[in-house]
Amino acid sequence: MLPNFIVAGFPKCGTTSLYYYLMEHPEIFVPEQKELHYFTSEILSTDTSGKDDNALMDFLIRTKEDYDKLYQASAGETARGDFSPSYANYPSIIPSIKQTLGEDTKVIFMLRDPIKRAYSNYLHLVREGRENLTFYDALQAEDQRRKAGYSDFWYYRFNSEYVDKIVAYKASFKEVKVVIFEEFIKDPSAGIKDIYKFLGVADDFVVDNIETTFNVGGVFEKNVLTSFIFGQSALKNGLKKAIPIPTFLKKIKIAIITKYKKPTPEIDQDAEAFLISKLKEDVSRLNKELAIDVSSWNHTLIK
């Protein structure tokens, strides 16, 4: 049985934690591979110019046969999910999703303060040893990198532009839920209960790991261990795809790397001002056109 709901992203918005929370529910099935990117595989596979972008292509599910196989282990659970942040960024794939999964597919977006999301995205590539520019300079280089064919994970501003993408999905699917990351993490038990209701599964199920944050971000001490954990390589990614990390190992990994966590530097003021100028209208439209409460975000964005 194929998925009947998708979690469409955006990158660095907390969907990793949501994946591990939902996989515990007995009425929900998600594949062992967390991110599939099946419907965007053709788009993503053309952009491999950035450092180590090619290594990440190993995770793409490229054929319908391989996609089907991921769901063969389903025992007919009420809700079956596909977690692929890239789906959010490319509304052009909507017809393919509807044709393959059906018009009744439920869609979940998780949104985060777009400036914090962009900075977290940047720091992710820094700790992988892939990003060498300052945050401000990287923002200025984004358009050039897109033209050069870098993967979309380098598009810090683009990944924080939400409204038109959500509008497109809302126009195409009857059930679209928007979750605000900042509100979700304030009370994840209430947040996950609300998502259970949306998915039509028992909402009294208690998640064992609800207090665990699986999206560990920020800055870490650079050493042999952290370089191995955060670094990218085709071999490492191939192993991760062949042997997905179960929850208990993920928690051990988090405990290990947390020992090396350093204070996260403040966002550069020029970078923040640049993002405010580029994203303010997008945030305003989220609030006015879609009635999404963005009051927990950077107040300068919503004045």
C-alpha cells in the first residue's frame, strides 16, 4: 500500500523529530529510510555541482518499483507517510503526486522562522565541511550557485520562501496542515496529538521519545569524531541507506555529539537585514492570505 500522507518539509524545520515521533504509533507506517524524494528525484539529480552533492544522490528513490518496495512492509496501517522536504519546494510535482497517490493524499508542512531556518541550513553545511563562505556572502552567492547547478540545500533564501508553495498545495489537495515549528516544540505532546487527529489515528497514543529532539543543529567542536559523523561521502551514505539508523542508535549519536556542542554564534546583522528585506512580504502573506499565526517568529518580519 502506498502513502496516504506526505510531510513536505521544509528543510531544517523539525521534520526529523516528527518522523521519529510518528514512527512509534502502531497505526502509522513510515519506511526505514527517512527521506525518499521520489517525486523530485529527476529535479534533484540534475543539481550536483556543489561540494559532495553527488554523494547525496545515493539517497534518492528513482523508480516506482523501488518506491513500492519501501511500503511492502506495511501491514495496512491507517496512515502511511512519505517524508521528503524537497516536495515543498517544487509544486510542479503535484500532478505526479496526485496521479500516483491520489487526490485524497494529506499534506503536512512544518514551518520555522524563515531566518532561523536559513541560518540552521547554513550551519548544517558548515559542520559538514562543505560551506566555506560567511553566511552573508553565501546568501549573496545563492543566485549564482543556483545557475551553476548546486543542489537545493545550498539555497538558503529559497528554502525559506513558503507562501506560494503552500498556496499551490492548498489549491490541489483538500487536506493540508501547516504546523509551526516554534509552537510545536513548546508542547510536542499537544502538537503530536493534533497531528494524530489530522491523520485519523488514535490520538491518545503516548510517544516514548517525545522529549528527545532529533534535529540537533548548531556548531560543534571539530575533531576526528565529529568530522566523521557530520562529513559526507558516497560510502557513508550508501551504508546509511542500506542500514537505516534505528531510534536507539540515533539517540546514542545525539548523546555523543552533544558533548562537543559549542555556543551558536549570533546571526550576522547584515545577513539578517538582507533576509528580512527578502522574506518580509512572504511572511506577511502567510499571515494575511493563509491566516497562519507567525507571531513566534522574528518580530521585524511581521511589523
